[in-house]
Amino acid sequence: MKIESITYPTDISKCNRYNDNIDVFVKLGNGKEYCVTVATIEWIRNDMKDGFHPAGTPEIIVSELSEEIIERAVADFCSDDAFWLRAFSISCGEKIPD
């Protein structure tokens, strides 16, 4: 599925590049918009309680929070009619709410 735009509600430069997570808004060519959480491996490791990562919104896992890596990861999740993007996201229907 073609990606029309990727935006960040939080300034990515304010994140810890190697130990953090960030929400990412993805708009596809079909007009649908999704919100996904992207997290670093280190953030997930530090977030583990009792030996496991607690339940919650699933994260797209990256080595570091850089726009280049996030864009490549999101593009990968958009293959196969964006199946995995849709599975890992909160659907915002036609528009991300204000």
C-alpha cells in the first residue's frame, strides 16, 4: 500500500534515540490514516516487568528512533495491503482525530 505521509505528533528530536518510543501517524494512498507506536529494543527491554513486556498496544520495534529507520519499518508494515500496519495500529478511519 502506498504511503502518502508519515507525521509525528511529538518532535522526534525530543526522544531518546536508543531508549524510547513514539507515536507515528501514517496516511495511506487510499485516504485511511493510522496511528502506530514505534519503540526501540532498549525501551522494550527496560519496560519489561516480571520478565515479560506487559500487554498494551503492540509496537513496531526498531534499533533506534530515526526518521529513516521508522520510514523503512512503516513501509515494510504497509506491504500486503498494509495488513500488519492495520493489525498494529489504532485505526483513525478517514482522519486522525484532533
